[in-house]
Amino acid sequence: GAGVSQSPSNKVTEKGKDVELRCDPISGHTALYWYRQRLGQGLEFLIYFQGNSAPDKSGLPSDRFSAERTGESVSTLTIQRTQQEDSAVYLCASIPDRGNEKLFFGSGTQLSVL
Amino acid sequence: AQTVTQSQPEMSVQEAETVTLSCTYDTSENNYYLFWYKQPPSRQMILVIRQEAYKQQNATENRFSVNFQKAAKSFSLKISDSQLGDTAMYFCALWGTNAGKSTFGDGTTLTVKP
């Protein structure tokens, strides 16, 4: 596609429920990143995928968070047993390859946990 | 480890005037890139300007320019002839080539007043 696409745009869920967020990167981009942005704050790195290499999961805040990516296509970020502190905007970004450092961002998913 | 610090949570400027946003960083890498991103209320992150650490010359993009002081690990953004459309949150970011990911500051909310 023309840009990075994220869905849903907004998600409201109840505490304790699982949620799945989707990111569709720009076609041909080998690397994909997930960031979390709490209200009024900066971007917090969660995880990144580079081709067929093992993902860098060093930013995942707890074992309730996981992400998958099939090849160089869609990625899903799953949050299990959501808590109110998980409320944030989840941004996805992709780059053509690891040597190209300019991030192309999606518009994010606003997650609200009630 | 990479750190990025933006010490100005909020700033304002009159339309047509000049404003400077501050950013300091720390990294152990020799090869890195620095960025300023703009995030309007739409949440879409937009790349404003990019600086390669090995280049001494400060980057410029139309009304946007940077003051890159490598020894001081400082990377400020100057916006000249401010426009109402410049109102947004601005993030400073550092990309470490070995790290393979960007670290972001907490952002500066800029308001341009008519």
C-alpha cells in the first residue's frame, strides 16, 4: 500500500480482556517497529522485526504483551488481560531495510481500557 | 544505551517569529542519526529534518534548521517564520546504527499564536 496502515483506529475494551492490534507495513519494507505513546508523552519502544531474524523484544513491558509478524507482511500486537495502564496510542512504523533509518509511521491505534 | 532528553514540555511563539526547540542525547555509538519529527493532533508522525552524525554541516529544510553540536551532544531545532500549521508536538529522536532502532524524547508541544 501507499503507507503504513493500522487497525483499528480506536479500540475501547474492558479491563481483563485481550486485544489484538494490526499493522500493515509499506510493501517491501523489511523492518517493522511497534511503539507505545502514553498521553502527552514520548514514544516508548516495544519490539521490532527485521526480515527473518529473531525479533528484538527488549521493550515489551510484561509477558502480557506479544507480537508476531509473518515474513515481511502484516504484524499483530496482542495484549492479554488488559489493564488500565495499557491505555495509550500504539504506533507502528516500517523502514525499507535496517540500513535505512527513516521511520514511516502509521496513524496509530488509540487503546482505551475501562 | 541511548537516551534523548527534551527539557521544554511546552513552548509558544507568535506567528512569523522564530523559535528554537532543545534536545540533548547520549549514545555510545559512533555512527548514528538524529531526527526531529512533528506530530499534529491527527497522530501521524511526520519527519521534519534529519542529521547524520558524521556530517559537520547542519541540516536545513526550508524554514527548519538544526544546530548540531556533536561534542556537547546537543541537537536543537530552529523554526523560522513560524506558521499556524506548525502547531504540533515535536519529538527529537536518535537512531543508533548498532541498536537498529530509534529512541525518542518526551516531546515539546509547540503552539503558534496568531
